[in-house]
Amino acid sequence: MLQTPTAIAAFQDNYIWALRRDNHCVVVDPGDAAPVESWLHQQGLLLTGILITHHHPDHVGGVNALLEHRDIPVYGPARETIPGLTHPLNDGDRVKLAELDLELEVLDVPGHTLGHIAYHARQPGWLFCGDTLFAGGCGRLFEGTPEQMHHSLSRLAALPEDTQVFCAHEYTLANLTFAAKVTPEDPDVRTRLNDVKALRDAGHITLPSTIAVERRTNPFLRATEPALRQSCERHFDAPLDTPVDSFAALRRWKDNG
């Protein structure tokens, strides 16, 4: 039976997601091999594949070590250099993981990096979005433009609202603290921030989120809303004419603290 993805903690705040069915396992964005190997050994699982969303070292740094004694497929973005890549992927491609009886659709979501992709399983409703969409936030624009990232996030926001969001970092508390600064009177944001504080105080993970929750409380998915635009205009004391302008202002505000 296919099980709910497990978060393997890595580095300071990364999550390597492990998908498992029976004794087979596929991991997403293994930046470090050691915690993966340890978890596989503890669970008695066979690693049968690797999924990569983008080329940053904290997402691919463990790939070569995991491949040292294994001959398994590595799926990743065709437009980026990924170690050990065997299956380069483009928008609209489908990944069929036979051992897991799972099919994933590939979504092109540039912005954080130019070739960034996400994996969406319509059944059972999972999204592995790397560093494009975070719980309460989004990735920095290291390579792409505000237009690209706004389009990518809009695309993810259009997925079914019950889609579970498995992003790659535990940034939720910081993101929602910022969201509450942008819209301090928003009750949904305030409630979620309090819930997340309680989870972190208890040492619990804040993921997965859902697309419905992100639509309500993630400022980067709400750049079309007048309240978000007006807040950014007040902060920067400048008019913002389009949703992309509002998104770019939000990202700049977050980047600069």
C-alpha cells in the first residue's frame, strides 16, 4: 500500500521526502545521502528511484553517494545539470513509478532557478514543489524573474484545493510571520501563524500544507488582492500597477526583512 510521504530531515531545515510502497522507496531532492541511508536501513527499504526538482546543492548533493552501489533512475529537469540524471524531464512529461504504482505529472515552474520543475500526483493529490512554493511563502528569485515566478505560483495555485503541498524546507514560521506583517488584520493568517508557532514549540513539522490553505494565507499567492497591493504600496510609498508589480514588491520586502 502506498503510504503518506515521510520527511527525512537534512541540514538545518531541509526535508527530503520519501515515498514508499511495501519495501520500495523513492526519494525527492536528496541533498545529503547520510540521513537517507540511515532511514532506509531503519525501515528496511530498497531505494528504487530519485526525483530532483532543481540543481541547488542542498537538493542534489547526496545523489552520487546514493548511486554508488545502486543502478536506479534519476529523474530531473532537462534544462539543468543534475548529477546522475537518467531521465531528463520537461513540462507535461509523466513519470511512472511502477514499484509505487504512482504516476506524476511534471510541471515547469521557473523562478527560483530557470529549469525548476515540480511533480504533481493527481491521485492521491500530492505536490512536490522543491523551492518554488513554500508553506506561507515562495523561493527567492536566484535565476528567474518576478514574471516567471508569479506565473509558476499561479499555476500551482490552480491545482485542486485539497492537493497536499510537500515543499523542501521548514520555513513556515518565518514565512507566516512576514505574512502577518503584510496583512496584520487578516484572521486566517493570524490563526495559522499561532497554529504554526504551537507546532514548532512542540518540535513538530509544519508540513504538508494544502493548496486551499496556501490560497488563503500565502501572500505570494494573493498578489492580485487589493489588500496585498495596498500594503505593498504603503510600505514602498509607490504605486503598483499590476499583480506582477505587487508580487515583485512582496518578494523584495521579504528579501530585505
